[in-house]
Amino acid sequence: NMIRLTKAISTIGCAVSVPASREWSLSRCAAMHTSEPIANADLKAQKRAMRKEVSKRLANLSEREVESQSSAVAGRLRAMQKVWESSCAEGSVVSAYLPMEGGREVNTFLIIEALCAEGARVAVPKVTGKASQDMRMALSPSLGALRALPLDTWRIPVPPSEWLMESADEARVAVILVPCVALGTDCRRLGHGKGYYDCYIARVTTERARRGLPPPLTVGLALEEQLKGPKDIPVGEHDMELDFVVSSTGVWQRALF
């Protein structure tokens, strides 16, 4: 794939079409982590090695550096016209992960604050089981409610079950902000290996298609230490490419051809 580095971020306001490669099967998604492992031993070893390598790089980051990069990522995302307008459109919902307290990842609270200031509805993830399809979104009533959430053992805020969205409501999710272990400038993603986001994106895509809506825009957020070059991220058959990757230094869009 040819990947275009978007230097003038405002040009991302053009309409984004979605190729057939984004049409995922929910049945395939459900099989990802419940049947014979799809990835071969070499691929799994490559992914483990990259997770270890990125973890070492992130360990050297100070909290100040994380916040500085997070602020820059938030600014770049705010300048992405198509993504921001889709997030704030009436009736739409944006899915945003919540950062681990003191963690080495993009702090999404800076983005969520800006979204809430413009009246956007924000939903955050809640894992309800061990299967890859067991992640659902919880619709937040307010920014204050998000900030008051209790932390789990990983020091990640946990929303209450009362906030969980019904399956039919997932068609409202127009934008998904996706966490990562590593992201490539070709919009490939390496996650933690649970398959939660692959399955969630597939489910939302299906619900939106049933209502004649385009797939959600998927945006990976990366610190510079998580950013890799094209074809550097080891991927398998079920690993999805994202629409955009955003770091503190640039924005990359997946090739449409």
C-alpha cells in the first residue's frame, strides 16, 4: 500500500471511502481467540518481540514527556476536519479509550475534554468477559462522571454497567479512537493480543451497514516511541488496518487503493 503522510492536516476534510478490505465478518471475529490460533508461531514471536521492544522504549519516558506528546496529538486530531466533524455531529457518538493512570500512552482525557466542550457524546470501553468479543462501550453522562470513575488493578478507569450501550445503539458510533502497543505509518496496528478492538470495530461496522451508514472512522493514537515505519508491524489475516494514525509529529492516512 502507498501511504500518504498528510502534512497539511486540514486536507483530511475530504470524504473517506472504505474499500472492501474493511468488510469484516463477525463470525471470523468470534473465532479469533476461541478456536485454533490463526497466527503461526513465527508471527506470534515477532509480535511478542515488538511488544517487548516498545515497552522498553516507553519505560524511558517521563510523565511530562507523555503529557507533552499527548497535547500535540490532541491538537492534530482537532485539526482533522472530517474526523472532528463526524465526532461532534448530532446523534453521533465517539468511542475513546481511557488512559491508564501514570501509563505510557496517549492521554485521551485531553481529547475527551475538547470533544465534550463541543457537545460530543463520548463512550468508553468496558470489558465484560475474556472472549475477544466481550468489549462493549459505555456512554458517559458527563466529563465529570468520567473523571470520577474508580480504577481497576491496572489503574484504568472502569465505567459502571449502567452506562453500557445497547447493540442497536452502536450504529451511532461514527469515530473510534484506538489504543495501541505500536502503530505503523501504513496504519497497521499492534495491540495487546486480545482482539477486543478488532471485534468491536467489526461489530460497529456491521450495525452501521444495516442502517445504510458508512463504517466508523478508526484513528490510532501513538506516542513517538510507539510509531513504526511501513510494513514494520507484524500482522496476520485478522489484523485490521486503521483509517488514520496520529502522533505528535504527523498524521498518516491509509491508502484507499
